[in-house]
Amino acid sequence: MLAPRVSQALIRSFSSTARNRLKNRVPEKQKLFQEDNGIPVYLKGGVVDHILYRVTMGLCLGGTAYGVYCLAWASFPRNK
Amino acid sequence: MTHQTHPYHMVNPSPWPLTGALSAFLLTSGLIMWFHFYLTLLLTAGLLASMATMFQWWRDVVRESTYQGHHTPPVQKGLRYGMILFIISEVFFFAGFFWAFYHSSLAPTPQTGGHWPPTGILPLDPMEVPLLNTAVLLASGVTITWTHHSLMEANQKESTQALAMTIALGIYFTLLQMSEYSETPFTISDGIYGSTFFMATGFHGLHVIIGTTFLTMCYIRQQLHHFTPNHHFGFEAAAWYWHFVDVVWLFLYISIYWWGS
């Protein structure tokens, strides 16, 4: 049961049998991420990228400061 | 606008190696605070930070490859070497646990009663659920191969079905193991038998969960039309990892479940 070979595999058109299939948005994404705007890939997707980056870095830096504090706290004995 | 004249990938500067390293610190010190003081804030921060790092790092790899076209044949070759070397390192990780098992079981000490399984240990029947688990993983090896061939033949419908079956089998294995864990008459603290059993099968189970997650990501990418019949290394890497997980189980089943009973 072999399907016919697809020559232009990257670009697939939206067909009428695609009831369960999502539309191929890869070409749009390719255009967005290949835009020559100097933005690094980790921020190139838009506003959500910036928010996610800040949250991640905030967690890491804040967490590291809190972690060092915790280890310092744990290093000193307390009365039973 | 400058263009490169070589086929290699010069990556953009990225914050994820740093956030990855910091979240590893949060995870380890978080475990200390939980184990010793029952405080969970640091550990929670570590889990969130590491998951956010993994999500964004791999999201960026997809962007660099599928959307920006950086994964030329030489780059893909490097990725193949990388995945193979990583899997080899995992083989050595499991080798340690198998070493511990054979060290203890080939020459049982007086503490175990001089025989294996030790006195008082009722091992699981290898012909019951463990055998079913073996069949489940072997079947998933077949379905993932079916997925790959369907992918290479541009058969979207069958590759989707076969990949879904593979993932379902992986989840089924995990559920069966969870139920087995709740049924064992022995625990991890029941001597060397308990330790070797749960360390080896426990880490294997974690790798099944990781592999299932990797396959699920491939399923999503397949639906988003990221894979082509000739270029789908993300899926191949997941398939190699899945076969590795299957092989580790076969060693576990034969050594610990079967010979070890």
C-alpha cells in the first residue's frame, strides 16, 4: 500500500481530505525567522519569547540568590 | 547582507546554557533543602527553570533547522554523532546498575542467606506482567519502524497512526510498571535486592517517560508538517533513543526478572 511519492515535500497544499490535518504553516514561519532584522533566534518569535526569557532568567537569578542564602543558612547550627 | 560560504552552523548567542546550569544548581540545592528541612521552594524553582530551559532550547533548535534551514548535511552528520555518543553514555550509566546487580547476585553474601534471591524476598513472577511489558516494548519497536517507513514514503496517515500506537504502547508500559510497583511485596529499602531492583527498573522507567515525551514532540511536529520524507532527523533521534530503552528493558528482564528470580 505505497502512497505516491511527494516531490515538493516541504510545501503541501491544503486539500479537501484534510479534515483532521492542520494547515501547513511552515512557509510562514520560515519567512518570520529568516527576516534579516538582527534579532537572535531565542527572541525572534515575538513578544511571548521576551516574556518567557525574562521569566526563565528571573527564576534562575532569583533562585540562585535564594539558593546561596539557603545554603548559608543551612551551614550554621541552630539550637535543638 | 552577508552570507556564509560554508555549510556549518554558527549559532546565535543564547542564554539557555546559562539558565540550564543555574537551574541544575537550583535542583541540587533544592533537593538538599527538601531532604533535610522539608522546604520545597528552591526545588520547585529548579524544576520550573529547567523545564523552561529545555522547552526554549529545543524550540530554538526547531527554529534553526525547520525555519532557518541551518541543518545542512554536514550539520546533520554532527547531530547524528552527538545523539549516538549521548546514547553510548547512557549505556554506561545503566552498565553501573547492572554491575551492582551482578556483583551482589553472582556471589551472594551471608547477609542475603548465601543465595539469590535473598531470604525473605518474594520476587515478581517473570511470566506475568513483566512478560507482558516485554511484549509491549517489542511491539512498540515494530510500530516505530512502521512509522519511519511511512514517513519516508510520505504516507502521512499511516505515519501518524503508527506513531500514535508507539506512544500509546509506551504509556501502557508505564502504567503497567506503576501498577507492578504498587504490588511488589518488597521495597527499595529491603536490602541489596530492593536497591538493585528499584534503581535499575526505576531509572529505566524514567527513560521510558523521557522517550515517550520525545516521541510525543515528534507527533506534534509531524502534525505541523515539520518532517519531510528525506529530512526528519528529530524523529530518527527519538527512534534511536526508543530502541535503546527497549534494549535496556530486555537486559533488565533477562537479568533481574528472569535469572534473578
